[in-house]
Amino acid sequence: MSSSQCFENPPDLSSTCGAGRVEELAGLKTYVTGPSDSKCAIILIADVFGYEAPKLRKLADKVASAGFLVVVPDFLYGDPIDLSNPNFDRGAWKKIHSTDKGYEDVKPVISALRSKGMSAIGAAGFCWGGKVLVKLAGIEDIQAAVILHPGHMTEDEIQAVKIPTAILGAEIDHASPPEELKKFGEIMSAKTEFESYVKIFPSVSHGWSVRYDDNNEFAVKSAEEAQKDMLNWFLKHVK
């Protein structure tokens, strides 16, 4: 997470949005939606604006409608980026909410889902969450990953990936430029033990899949396409 684009088009957060409910999972407040008897779960790892973003919860509901139990944990502990505060210290915030900590925090969530009888788990990560997820994709605790407009990832992190992974990137992205993502795609595609791909969406910016402008028809269609690609990846690999 190293680009000012990470903070563009902030959502109006709402603790009550979505068709699901908020409950505790592995000690974290978590938005939960979908059939409770499902054996397949999806974890959505939010960007810096956190788990109360309405479009993120709307996406969770959409994935849940395909039969998955979807969880969106509050990995930011009630402390999302607050751009309305003129004294907000981004540097201090990033130290408190490092992606390394996010990576450690997601492990108990996976264990909690397993204890509830989940036989297959997938995860999607957005911006900050994408950076968390690329680390998780290297340890085989989940069955599939979809990384959307991630924060800056390293070649070593991509080399370590061990599970089916899709990366959906934006043409206009300073944190993860298309050329870099395409290179990462080549690294992953050289590994024959799992499926992977990289797709670059033209004329959209970092964050577009969950922070699109409702009045921009092209952006909405691009977000819907990315969300469909994400769901199709899970339908293929999380079962």
C-alpha cells in the first residue's frame, strides 16, 4: 500500500449495510452472509477503508448468492483510514495496521472456519487486502486466491505462491503497474502445479472493483466484470 490512489473515492461507511449480519469470528467483528450450512467459505479482505464499505458488503452478498458462506472480518479493528480527520497520520496508521499483521490475523479466521466444518476456503483481497492475500497464497491454508488491484507486491512473494491465484489489475495503477503484474503472471504461469492468470482492466484506476463511481457506466461494467471473474474463479477452485 504505497500509492495515493489507495485513498481515492472513499466509501461512506455503514455498520448496518448489507443483507447479512455482524458476528464475532476468531475474535474479530465480521460481516457474515450466505447459507450457514455451506461447506465452502470465502474470505474477503478489505482495503484500507475496512469491512463496513457498502460496495464490499454488496459484493459479499453477491458471492454468497452462489452458495458460499462469505465472511468479511474487521482486520482493521474498527480503525479504517479516516480522510475526514485533518490530523490523521497515515504513517502511524500503516505501522499499526501492517499487512504482516493482517496476514497473521487471517490465520485464526481460517482455523475458525475449518472448525465450523468448511471443507474448502477461498479468499479475495483488495488493495491492502491484496498485499495480505499474496502472503497467504504461499502457505496452502486456502484453496484459491483472487488479488484485486493490490498494494505493492514483491517478486519473492509471487515466487512463493502455491495455490490457484488470479490477479485482477487496473491499467491506471501506481501501486501495481500493469507491466509489473504481467511479469508476475509470467512467474506464476511457469508453475505447472496450479492454475493462475493476470488480467488487466483497461481505462480503470486502482481500487475500481469496489470503489467505482455509480454514475460512471464504464466503471460499473468493469467492476461487474472483475467481480464475475472473481466469482468464477471461486466456483472453479473452491468446492
